Amino acid sequence: MPVSGPVPAPQERRGISFHQELLKTLPDLRGFARFLTRDATAADDLVQDTVVRALASQSQFETGTTLKAWLFTIQRNAFYEQRRRSSREQEIMQDFELDMPVSSEAPSMQSARDAVTDLGELLWKLPDLLREAIILVGAQELSYEDAACICNVPPGTMKARVSRARSQLASLSATENPHEIYT
């Protein structure tokens, strides 16, 4: 005899709660936050803000969708909101900033064992939209569809951004390190 009543969410049927799934996603959230902010402390703050917002909006999470993509969307929106807010603060602070001499030091050459660092530097030379796409699909292993949802674009646009990011990374690595090939 069938039992009527609310159908539990897929995570709850497997014995995994929303909170447990959220905890499992924290390392990925921190990784994405590090790429967005370029600063460990700011990344930690962004992850905390993301978790607080996610818990407050838990009822808005649609069963059957990817929690990781939903959390990344919250994190991305929080980052850009903070960025807009801080731009005005930066304008005010520039009025008080002392003239600092510009450093004339040339960047040091990286050895072959620093290829990962070189790749990280190359990533920061990409335009924001392309870097975001390659991080979401490549580093965070999200599907094109989930990454497209996070960035509020069609999946085809996300595929194109990832393709352009890969092409630009290849070009940048060839010009930055003509004798090295990244695999």
C-alpha cells in the first residue's frame, strides 16, 4: 500500500542531507573563491558569505538540480556584489593614497618545476569571462550546462568561452615559454 506524503529529496533518500552535501562542497567553493579573489583571506570570507546565504536560502534550492552549481552561482553573485560595493570604496581610498614609486623590477624567470605557477600566472592574463569559464569547467569539473547556469549564459556560450580560453592559454604559453610545452 503506497504511503502518501512529501517525497524526500534525492539526497535525503540516500541518507545525505543538504548540510552534508554543503560540507562536501566546501573545498570546491574555496578553490573557486581563490580564483575569483586572488587572496586567501578574501576567499575564506567569500566562502563564509556563500554558506550563510545558501543556508538562508536553502528552501529555494530546487530538488534534482546540482547543489554545487547552485552554490557556485551564489558565490559568483556574492563576489560581483562585493566587487561593485568595493569599487566605490576604492575610489574614496585613492583620494587619500600616497604617491608610491612604481617598482621597476622585472619578473624572475621560472624554472621547469614551477610550470604550475606559470600556468596560474597565465590564467590571470585571460579576460575575466574566459578565466571564469575555464576554472568552472576545467578545474572545478562542472558540466558545460552547470557552468552556463552559474554564469547565466547558454551552454553553447560556455563551450565557446572554454574553447577560447584554451586557445588563448596555448598562445600565451607559447609566447611566454617558447621552449616549454604544457601538457
